[in-house]
Amino acid sequence: MTTLNNVKDLAIQLMNKTFKVNAKGWTYDLSALDLGYYFEFSNKKRAFGTCNYVKKEISLSKPLCSVNLDKIDTQITDTILHEIAHAFCVHIYGTIDGRGHDWRWKSIAKQIGCNGERCYKIEDVNHTKSKYTYICKSCGRETPRHKKPTRTQACGICCQKHNFGRFSHDYVLELRVNY
Ligand SMILES: [Zn+2]
Ligand SMILES: [Zn+2]
């Protein structure tokens, strides 16, 4: 049976492994442990894995690992490699260009055996902003929207609370364009 200890062992094993990474016309021999990274479980419930370049910490969510122990060879391995790729990318390209999931990260991720996809990483949802955000000036609630809404909308919560659930111009949502 797979346990959290197996997950930790796997993480440290992969962090200790030296990978060959081609970037900027060079071949780098890199291991996350050599770069000073250490492993830690986190209690985050929304991010499967994180890579903190400042603390040099790669972490996996204890709650999410616990319910995905059957996926140690797939999802968990891929998540560890995903985070190691972030560590390498920041090492090679610096903290400004090396951040995020662009072609630089993708190339490194694929070279070290990660699928280079951003699937099931809820952290990526946080990185990726929606195109629009609805904001209620009254209660402060923000709702992400990927498509431009076609008509005016009011805050459901505020209308419910202050206007018997009926539409009110007092609670019309403001639309912010994020990019
Ligand atoms: Zn990531
Ligand atoms: Zn509101």
C-alpha cells in the first residue's frame, strides 16, 4: 500500500536526480537538491504542488496526496516534476523570465519527463486570470468570467439580501477587463 512516506521518498529521489536540460544553447546538469531546494508537505487544499523560489521549497499538498495515493506513478510523479521544472526554469532564466508556464518552463518540463501540461494543478488556476471580473461594489464579491457578458447583471447575493431577490440597479455588477 502506498503511503505519504512513499510520496516523500519519491519526491526526494526525484529532487536528488540529476537531469540534463538543454536551454539557451547549453546543456545543464541540474538537480533540485543541488540547487538548495528541500521538500515539505503543505496543508494546502487547492494547490497540488508548489515551488517557492525564495524559500527554495518544493511542496506537495498532504490532503490532496492522501486522496490520490493510487496515482503516485502518474499524477503525483508528474506534479513533482512540474515543480522541479519551475526550480530549474528560475535557475536558468531568472526569477522574472523563469516564472510561469510559458515555452521556457514547458520545454524544461518535457525534457525531465513531465507532460508539460497544466492539468489538475489548481495553482495554475490561480496563475491564470479570467478575462473579465464582475465586481459588486456593495458586498465586494468578485466573480471571474471568461466571456464578455451580454447584458447587465446585478449581484444575486445583494439582491437577495436587500431587494427580495429581485433585480436592482443599486447592485449592478461592475465589469473589469483583466487583460
Ligand atoms: Zn506550476
Ligand atoms: Zn453584492
